[in-house]
Amino acid sequence: MFVLELTYIAPIERIDAALAEHVAWLDAHYASGVFIASGRKVPRDGGIILALGDDRAKIEEITQSDPFTVAGVCEYTITEFIPTKTAEGLAQYRQSLPS
């Protein structure tokens, strides 16, 4: 699993101008089953996305296709982690540590 942290690097007006395309991009990745949660950071200086997968290169490719990235209004930090413990409602996302 990956935590994708977006940090805005442009004025909020430029973020808002690309927002509809970004939301459509999010929707496509929710539909494909890659994204499981997302939202704005508080204060509004970026966002967070939880993404499923074990191929970092694929996740990097996905972030490069984000309309925010294409418009040059955000940067991504990608953190991979192994969710060994979750709330019951998220049990399907639990993973075991490699041996």
C-alpha cells in the first residue's frame, strides 16, 4: 500500500483551475480499484491519497498522469508501507510482513 502526499507548489487559483480534471482522474483510479481514500490536507496546502499496490513504478506512473502534476501545480511524496493492522472495516487490506 502507498500513501501519496501531494504538496501544492502553485497559487490556489491554479489548483482550482485544474481541480475538475484532477477529480475525474481520481474517479478513474477509484473505479480501477487502485485508490481507496483521498482528501485535502488541513490547512489546504495539498492532499493525501491511499493507493493499493506493490509496484512502486506503477504508482509513480499514476502520479505523473495526475492533471495537477501535468499542470505543474503539485509535487508528490510516495511512501510505501505494509498495513499489518487495520480497523475491522479495512481487514481486506491487511498484509503480512515478508519472511
